[in-house]
Amino acid sequence: MNRLARERSPYLLQHAHNPVDWFAWGDEAFTKAASEDKPIFLSVGYSTCHWCHVMEHESFENDAVAAVLNEHYVSIKVDREERPDVDRVYMSFVQATTGSGGWPMSVWLTPELKPFYGGTYFPPSSRWGRPGFVDILQEIARVWHVDRDKVLTSAQAMTTQLKQVEQTAAAATVPGTDALARTVAQFWEAFDWRNSGFGDAPKFPRPCELLFLLREYARTGAVDARDMALRTLRAMSLGGMRDHIGGGFHRYSVDAQWRVPHFEKMLYDQAQLTLAYIEAAQASGDRFYLDVAEDTLQYVMRQMTGEGGGFYSAEDADSVPPENADDPAAHKSEGAFYLWRSEEVDALLGADADIVKARFGIELHGNAPQDPQQEFTGKNLLYVAQSVDDLAQKSQRTAEDIAALLERARLRMFQARLDRPRPYLDDKVLTSWNGLMIAAFARMARVLPGLMENGQAAAVPYLRAAQGAAGFIRARLWRADSKTLLRRFRDGHAEIDAYAEDHAYLIFGLLELFQADGDSAWLEWAVTLQRRQDELFWDEADGGWFSTTGRDKTVLLRMKEDYDGAEPTASSVSVLNLLMLSHLVDNPQWSERIERTLRLFGARLEQTGRAVPMMAAALSTAVAGVQQIVLVGDEADRQRLARVIARRYVPFAMTIDVREEHRDRLAVMMPFMAAMRSSRGAAAYVCRNFTCQALVSAPEILEGLLA
């Protein structure tokens, strides 16, 4: 075992048995590189990364490759999920020098941590048009010794260039509605009208794109914006990217048709997609989207929730194929847990098998249209190939009969799948991703009563899940005495000071939870966290929030993200948070920070809004204006009014459900609420900018106001 055995990161622990003399990121490695005058080889990945596993097996487990690394380099392994600050710096370098990025990321640094060469996955020997890893290692070692000045000059130049890229000039004014219209048009031009989604293969779910389009529909009534979002969400849920047996979504689709997934499951995808499906259900009135959201949350409760209530990070793409389950030396392959052979379905389902195979596109010899590593041969990726109505017509049975048959079959397939070797579970709890997941569970708890019968009772488990995770973060990752938030909990230990995204995402989740259960403690904590985030990360000179505090001098750049990718930027989410908080708690600084951040992102929003859809959603919210909807009075009657709000798609509203046990504490933060009462039953105040319309007690009148 190497020194990574001392770490708690699941990704680093996976490499603890490598013959490579790995170091974790820290002074021990940096001192060795300087004293021995060796370059650093930096390898960055995460525990459920398929190609990280491939490179480990091919290169880092290879004694000959390890010998080259150990002789010529100081090798450092970094978990990008624990140290996004390190990852972002060197990913910026790799993207700038190669035009693309991804994981595993391989970067060569000087002992002063300045990058001079990089890439992603390298095969052990040259193939697929990629140079071999050993060849690169030997050539870089040669150049380091014979042409050092050239290497150092290049490293210094690249570091200077990266620092200059971080300097962005703010616009003179906040962009207006024209910028939002141009962003919608950019999505329209990129929309795949045959398969849905944007662009060609591979297709990544970027839920903030869909949330922006749905908000623009809510703000302007633009049906085209709504329909792009709805069609994309439907295509994703019917394709192979969704786990049709166990629920939840895989990371992305390899092909343009949403058929072939990359099989890892990430918590942040489950959270953001759930939010998008809930909003789609509200915007469309179609129960289909709500069912997908519920199915996803059921998966998270079942497979990704720890005993203390915190949510785990991810499930791997790879596992041992069922046919090799008893072989201790068997290698894992991608998707093995999720794939089915036709004869396996026949044996399991008997007379029902033909309809199930027709439903999910299962073919005798397998159905995978792409199989770059030959791991899917003879097996089937499940996707919805035929609708229930089509199956009913062809089999001359009722749609109800077919739906019941499919539900029975799904349960039997789920139970049979439990006997297979399960993919590795990354059981670390990350504050940022938990914040997103808290938001998703809380939103479902708030919306469900308005969208389905008996929704009040059905919402209870979702609310408890959100409360449980928030309580876990508060108990394990929050130090109230020093107002310090930590990023990661695992194996009984909370470590790593939180980044801006941890604060922003958690505040987002707490605001959703406050709207779901009315507990003033969540709002109080959100306000405390926002003030702490501003203190640590706000850029007083140019606006926006840095990702880091800048205190760790081993991180070359103090970066401020400007791209809403699989996870939105801290600045985008923070503007949305402040738009809501500033309509609850009077703080002039917050309004100023909203404006300054929107101006900082002004050029992006005006020219390439597609790159920052969550910031565009924040701008849409700012333009529309935030409503405050305050519910007071009898609890049963309040629920009737809350159901009206839940039915409506009102993404620019903040709902405050005033419960008597929290009234006094809420009034301290929001003095305008002190006089809000109802003499009989329950009532709603619909307000904008702290100015309220007449008290409303009839659900139908509230419906009209919200419309």
C-alpha cells in the first residue's frame, strides 16, 4: 500500500494499492519535488469515473509504468470532488492548450506548481490517435533535463495567460429583455428537432438550460421556450439515460438519440433533473413529468441516503458482470449492472416477456447501437421503444392491463437485479450537492399536494428527507461558533473548508426547505450562511463571488467561474438566492450585489447567454420581479391555499407559510409580517416589493391573482 491509504477520499483510496508512489496534494509532495528537482505528475479524477478506472488498470497498476513515474516524477493524485479549486485551475490550462477537457486529467507541473503540459486519458501505448502514456513520460523527463529553460518559460507564460483570462470587465448596465430573447434564440438554433436536446452527440443533461427556458415561458408566455424544455425532458426520460428499472438518471448519453448512456449516477444530476421535471409538470399540467421526478427521488431515498440523513455522492458506471459474479479475479465492465440478455428476460418473466421486450426495445442479439469497448455485445440497453397505448393495441388488451403488467415486470426485474454485483457507491457526503438535493426534496414536498390527490400525505417522506439532510449538514458540517461550513463528511470525519458553491447551493436548499415547512430556523441559517459567503468570497473590486477564499497559496489562481455546466456557478445560484432573500430581509448590500454580478456577467448574457443559462434564469427573475406570497391563519385552510400555489407555475414567487410557533421569530427578520393575520380561517397576501394586495381567502380568487 502507498501513502494514499492514509486518506479518506474514496477516489484516493482506490489508488492506495498502486505501485505508483502517490502523494496527496500537499507540502510533502511539493517539498520532495523541489528538493529532488523533479517535475510533478498530477492526476485528477473521481471515484465513479469510468475512464479513470481504465487508466488506473492500464497504467497505474502496471509495474513498468509505475517505475517510470517513480524514477522521474513526484506523482500527486487529487479527487476533483473534494478539491474543485485545484481541479479548476489545471482544467482551465488543459482546455486552453488542447481545446477540450475531462477526467482523468493528466497535467505536468514544475515544482512551483505551474503547468507546462497536459491532457486527459492517455492509453499506455500509442493507439486511437492518442500518444502513449509511457512515451509521453519519457519524453517529458528528457526535455526537463536537456531543455529546462524552455519548459520553465512555457510554464510561466501559461500561468500568466490564465491569470489574464480571469480578468473580466463589467458591463455599464444590467442586460435587459433583449439579452434574454437572444439567449432563447440561441437555444432554438441549437435544438435537435429530431431527437430533442441541444447539439449533437454526446448529449449531456444541463438542467439549468431547461430551468431558464421554463422561466422565460413563465415570464413571457413563449411556448417555444417551454416546448424545447418539455421535449428534451421527455426524450431523456424515455431513452437509455434513465434507469427504467431502479429509477434515477445516468450521467450523459453517448449518442444523439439518448439511447446509449454513460452509466455512472451523480447526486447533482438527480437533484437538478428532479427540479426540472417538477417545474415541467407545473408548466405543462402533464403528470408524466411529476412521475419521473418522484421515481428519481425514490431512487435517491433508497440507494443514495445514509443512516444519518445525508445524501451520498455517486454510483459507479462499472461493476462485475453477473455471469462472472463468482470469479474473484473478474474485471468490472461499464453498465454490467443495468444490461439484460433477451433469454434472461424470457426466463424471468415467462408469458409477460414479449410485451416487456417490446416496451424496452430488447432484441435477441442485443440492441446497443454503439459499443466502443465491446462491453455490450449480446446485451440490451433499456429504453422506451413503444408506448403503452401501442402495446395495448397490438396485443388487443386495455392500456390499464398493459400498465399493470409492466409495473409487475419492473418489480420482478428490480428484485432479480439485486442479486447482481452492485456498482461501487461513493459514500462521501458533499455539502454542495446535498444542498441541491435538499432543494429537490423540499420542492417536491411543497408542490405534490397541488398536483395529485392525497398529495399531502404523499409529500411527507420527501419533506422528511429534506429535513433529515439539512439536519445532518447542520450537525456534522457546520461549526456555529466560528460560522465555518465544511465541504465533505466521510467515515465519521468532516473536513475541507467549504467553497463558495457549498454555501450557495446549501442556501438554495434551505430557502426551498423554509418554503416547504415554514420553520424559521432554516431561513435564519440561510441568512447567516449568505453573510458568511459574502465575507469569504465576494469580490468587492469587480463583483461576483470567487470560488475560493484565496488563503491556500498552493492554488495558483483565485478563480471566478463564468460557465454554468453540469453544476451552475456559485455566482448564478447566489444571485437567485439574493433575489429571494432580499425580498424577505431588508439588506441594501444584497440588491447592490445582485446588480453588480449581473453587470459582471453582462457581456456573457448579451452575447453567449447559452453559456450561462442559470445566470440568465437569474436575470429573468430580476426582470420579472419577485412576488412574496404570505399564508396566514388556520392550518387546514392554509393547505387549501397552498395547493392553489402548488398547481400554478410561479417560479418568481417566494412562499411564506406562517405557522404560529414561528411567527415571532419570523417577524424579527421580516417586520412587515407582524400585522399579517387573518381573523377567520386562512388568507393569503400576494405582495411585490413589500407592497401587498388585498387579503385573499378564497382559493379561486388566489388562482386568478397568480394567473
